[in-house]
Amino acid sequence: MRDSAGVSFPPPFIYAIAFLLGLLVAHFEPLGGVAPLWVRVLGAVLVVSGMALAATAFRIMLGAGNKIAPNLPVNVIVTRGPYRFTRNPMYLALGLIYLGFALFFSAWWAAIFLIAVIAIIRFAVIAREEGYLEQKFGGQYLSYKERVRRWL
């Protein structure tokens, strides 16, 4: 068994590609109009919140001695900071940032594509990571998994 989840495609690229695809589709098939100010403000709040969550999760993961890339080994299960509330704070943060930009820029197709992104992340990335962590850490990870939700 290799010592990683074996996810070779960087998950942030999945979010970025879907967002750009949403912008491309909108160029040929516009959807909706410009969002009202309160929606754009909400978008900005989501972007800032997502960035803060990502930075915190990133710092705690690195501070625990783990690497961030899902194709590298994990040394320890992190259960503090945002990891007390969600097993995947970095993917959640990317989702918040993505949705925030979609709202801020009235990128409605991109917002719709977020549903597909979440499904891809869940089944192509998180499922592999969870399988790897279960094999590597056994009961310790299973106990954590029982206490903490996948997303929120």
C-alpha cells in the first residue's frame, strides 16, 4: 500500500476549472442579471470567511507535521481548530470562496456548477482520503469520523 490517498490532481484546480467553465458558459448563454448589492456583499463575506478558514486549517495542518497535498503521506490526524467541527475544512473553505466569488461577480452558471464540484470532491477526493486514513489509522480515525461531520 502506498502511503497517501493517491489523489494526484490538486483539488483546488477542480474548483478553479469549474468556475472558469461557468464563466465560459455564461459568455455564450447568459443567465440572470447583476446581483443586488446585498448579494455581492454576502459574496465578499463568504470569500473572506473562506480565506480565513483555509488559512487557519492550513496553518494547523502544517503545524501538526502534515503536508497539505493529498498525494503525500499523513503523519497524524488533526482534531483541533476547525477540524473539531469539520473533517474537511480546506475543501469547505474552497467551497465558500468559490460561492462567494460566484455571488460577488453574478456568475450564476459557476454557482450552479458548484454542485458538481462538491460531488466530485466528495466522491473522487474525500472518499479516497477517508479510505486511506481508515487503513492507516484504523480505530483512531473511525472514532474521529463518528464525532465530526464531513462538511459541517
